[in-house]
Amino acid sequence: MKRVVVLRALAAIVIVTVVAPLPARAQRSVPAYEQQYLPGSFNWSFRKSYRIADGLFNAFDYGHAILYELLWTKPGADSTLLENREFDHVTKRVLVDPPRLSLPEEAIEPQYAKLAPEAKLMFEWAHVLHRQIYDVWADERLSPAQKDGRVAELLRYYKSRPDLAFSSVPKSMDLMEGQRYSLVFRKRYPKFNGLIWSYHWLQVGLYDALISGSDPRERQANVNETVARFWRMLDSAPGSMPRTMPMTAAVAPLFTERYPEAAIIFDNLHGMHDVISDILASPAVPRSRKRAEILRAGAAYRDSTSYAMTRDEWHKMSIGMGVEMMGGRASGGDKAATRPDSAANPHAGHTMPPK
């Protein structure tokens, strides 16, 4: 109970920014200036209309942050610290009664934030893109064509920070699974790894829930069903959780067809989450080298050349991995992708190839 009270207190005072003041060591390589959400009347629409789903995102922030903090500060701890104690706290307390507002992650992961502030800021900047796209699609005043235009603006705004932005070029699985430290975390912590993958399934799945709805009532029903499926994933963990990292092209095909750049960015974001977990958990990476390895991975996920795949290769790989292994398609993802407004869609020239 005490930790939940602390989380609520933190949430009550948070001011949403992308870049907060950093330790002196970090300021040598990270620009220390604040950057807000892109202004728009659509902001906070998702929170207003889909309060329960929005609250889960705040809880996810806690789950990611406490994971990295414990992996870094308690490297010799028994696996039950994450697999039992922290897993139960997150799933039975934090997710059930999530903070009302986004949490300042540096309050949860103070030591990790000092280790790799650059990676922390990359995640925060991508999460802003996530939340603003939800807001656009939750704003019932916007037509589908207007929503496409707003998302195009959000992508341009996101890319205006090349020091933080994940590449919109797909990355091969070798970057995530072919390194000397790869796969350590998921093997040692299968339940917590499944929890993180369940988060990622919901984060991309909600896009198709929103896009496929023909009116506010249907969108609400789709979102409710997608959230309910997330909760079912937590039953009998880890057997009921995703067994493969959810790929946006498989889980959310409507979103991927409409906004392939955003889908790739989010897959790269989720891949780097796994990479950092592996680096922190792996004995193959000495403690003195963990920061360097995290920075190396971050640079690879930002550039457009290393470990690169074509969009066609990425799409075929995503589908070939098996969507049922990832938790299945989200609500509405099996509907026809043809849209009557496609001619007005600024992304229409960048659709995914047919399955």
C-alpha cells in the first residue's frame, strides 16, 4: 500500500516534459532542454475518453522503470525478486490501481537514469509520440483524413530530435537477438519478460482498436475488448503471455498499413527495451561496460544504416513469426484494410505489401 501512495504522490506533481535536468556526467552528451507535446486541440483526448486504458500506460512506465533500476542496482539478486515479488506488485497493485498521471521515471529509477540518461530520453520521446497518436485517433472532431494529417505532423515533430528519435528504417532481429548478451533476460525472467511483451502488445493493439471503429461506441467497445485481452494475458503467467516479441505489422495491421513509419519506430523502440534488459542482466557484459553497450545499441537504433532491413523484409518477417505467438491480432485488425478516404491519406504511397 505504501508504494501505491508514493506513486500517486509522484503522479500528482509531475509536469509533462521530454527532457529534464540531468546529472553533470550526462550533460556532456545529451542536450538538456525541455520539449513539450506538439500543441494541438487533440491533446489529452485519449485520457478523457479511455481513462482505464490511459491509466495502464502510467502503470507501464512504472514497470519499465523498476525493472531497469533493479537489474542495475541488484545484479546479484535472486530471480524471484523480479519474477515473484515485483511481478506480483506490478500486476496485483500498480496495474489494478494505476497512477492518474504519467510518472517521472527518474524518481523510480534514479540510479539507472544516471547510468544511461540518453536511453531514458529516447524512450520518453517515443512514448510522447505513442500518446499523441492515441490522442489524435481519440479526437472525434477530426475526420480520418484530418487524423492522417495530424499523425504526419507528429512524425515530423518526432524526427526533429535526431538525437532521440528511433529510426523509421526496420532493424533486423540480429540487433536484438544476435549479440553476445542477447536472450539472457527472457530466459532468466520469463514472467517479467512476458509482462513487458504484454505491455507492448497492448500499446500497438490499441491503434487498430481505434482505427477499425466506425463510430465512438464501436471504438469504445474495441478498446474495452483489447484491454480485457491484455488482462487475460496476465492469467496463468507466463503461459498465457506472448511467447514472441509482438511486432506491429502482425498485431496491428491496419495501423501498420496506414502509418508504416510509426509502426517501424515502435518496433525499434520495443526491440531496444529488450536489448537494455539483456545488457543489464547479462554477465557477459562487465558492469564497467554496460553504459557503453547501451549507448552503442541506442546509436544503432537511431541510425538508418546498421542492421537495416527493407520494409518488405520487415513485414514478411513480422507475419512469419506468427501473430498467435505474439498474443494475436488486436480488435479490428482482421477487418478489410481498404478505406474510402485512402486517396486523402498522405501515407497512401507507403502501404505494406499484401499478406
